[in-house]
Amino acid sequence: MSRSAPSAPPAVSPSAPSAEGLHVLPAAQWRAAAQAHRDRVSTYTEPLRELHAAGVRHPVHDFLFSYYSLTPGALERWHPGAGTVLAADPGHDAGPEPGAGRSPAAVGHQDGAHPASGPGSGGGWRFYRWVEPSRELPGGGWTVDVPAFAERRASMIEFAERILGLTAQRPARLACFGLHEWAMAYRSEVHGVRHSTVPLRLGAEGTNAVVEQNRIGCSHFDAFRFYAPEAAPLNTLQPTRQTQVELEQPGCLHANMDVYKWAYKLLPAVSSDLVAECFELAWRIRTMDMQASPYELADWGLEPIRIETPGGRAEYVRAQRGFAEEANALRHRLLAELKTVRTLAGPARQEGTTR
């Protein structure tokens, strides 16, 4: 599934006008940014759609749309994030339906009731509100209703800040060698395998031997919970949902893929540009994760990382270290966007009204 380099979103002028103290993007500029985002993401989503149309599931990359809940269409929609007004074009945009009103209550919290020309078109209007025309914004516009979002997503914001912040503070543990995937395939002669369309590279017996001859120390509950029953006691840690925040660390491939999860769960207050970067990192991590797995993926163009050998383990750790650094950089950017959300939500919540 080769892909061309994604196009960068159009640059935002530092001298752009403001309305309600928020940054304004002219219609032509945000439409171009939305199209650039669709082009960027479709280099990943379109090949999968083509496979699915042929009745084929990808054993590696379908995970990013099955385990993770954001659909390809929703990922392709562009949102500017908190603090930006998307200017309406009086000659192009009809605005919200007549009679529905342009108040936050009428516009901000329902999907699918708004013109296709606006932000998040195709059912992605939740948590937007209309900004009335002004001198700086002659045609009016749309912005994320940050106070409403912060109120309704308060527990998600709090949890994301905790798990992202604490994970980024911890040292990366780099000695797991991706054995979680092997533990999931342990005793496949009894339980079968999760990826039944691809064979085990070393067969059932060889896979069992790798699990039995190595120390397994997975810290990520959402990998551990898929272990074969006989493999779970072999793990040096026994992670639970309750200990997830305590155990998450930046050397874990799955914790680093999950940065994408926390980003998209915070749409539209988090920018789609950041979500796309998190997704692209998750795509690369997932690819490497499966290269190091017990599955034979040569028919899908993926050479194995042979973690059962010293050279393979060294290759794994090199990639793991790089992913840890990239993921932590994205964690800090996501935390910064959440800080903006809290800042913008604060005054309105103190006043007890939605601006």
C-alpha cells in the first residue's frame, strides 16, 4: 500500500483577523486546509476501501479502524481545533437552516442538521456554534463551542491529561521485544490465532518455544487482556484497567498508538492536523508491531523483524526508542491543545453562559 507524501495544510497568516478574540480563517483558506487534510488522510483510507470492496481485509492496517473507533470518513473530516473561527462565504455558504436559528443551542450540538459547505461536513458538526457577523467577520462563521465541549467531555479531558502527562514523565522500557503478539498466539494449536488469514512464521511449535524461552513483561493492559490463557501467568506484570495509568510508559508500542485514540476522542476541540500526525505515527507503529509479530506477512510486503534473534531484538529496540520520542512529542502537543481548551472554556464557565 504505497502512498505519496501527504500535502501540508496551507499556512495560516499570523496577521489574520479575529472575532470574539478568536483567530479567523477566511473561507478560501479553511476550505483549502480541509481539502489538503482529506488528500493527506485518503492516501491511507482509500487503499483500504479498495481492499474492502474486493472482500479483503488487511491483516495489519484494518486494526486502525476496527480496534480504534474513528471511521475513515470521520478521520478525513477536517476540524481547526479550539480557538478558530471558520469564516462563512456570503456568496457560497447558506448558513444554518432558516428557522433553526444561529444560536449555539440550535447550531452547536446536533449532527447532520447543517449545510454541507461548513466545517466537518457530512455529519461532523457536533460542538460547533454560529458566530454572528461583525466588522471582522462580515458573513459570520463557525467555531468550536469550547465551553460546551469542556462541560460535556470533562471526564475525558481529565483522564487524557492524566494518562498523557504521566506517561510522558516516565522512562521508556525497551526490553519487551514485542512479545505481547507472541503471547496472544501462544498454544494456537488449542486456541487458534487472531489473524487467521496469515500463517505463523515459525509454526505453532516454534511460536510456543519463543514464548516459553523469553521473559515477557508487557505493561499495557489492552494488549495483555488478549493473551492466550496459558500465557498470562508468564507475564512479569499483571496489568489491569485500574492500574493502566500507573503502568503506561512511552516504550510501549500500544501506548504510543493510543496517543491517536486520545487525540480523536477530543475532536473537534483538538485540531485534525494533530490527529492526522498521531494517526500516521500509529500506522507506522502498527506496521512495525506486526513485523515483529509471529505472523508471516511477506505476501503483504512486510519483512519480519526476527525478535527471536539478537539482531532482530536490536532492530526492534532501535525502532522502539524512536517511536517513544515521537510519541512523547505528540503527547506534549496534545496536552498543549488541551491547555488551550481549558483556557477558552474558563471565562465562559465562570460567567455561567456560552459565549
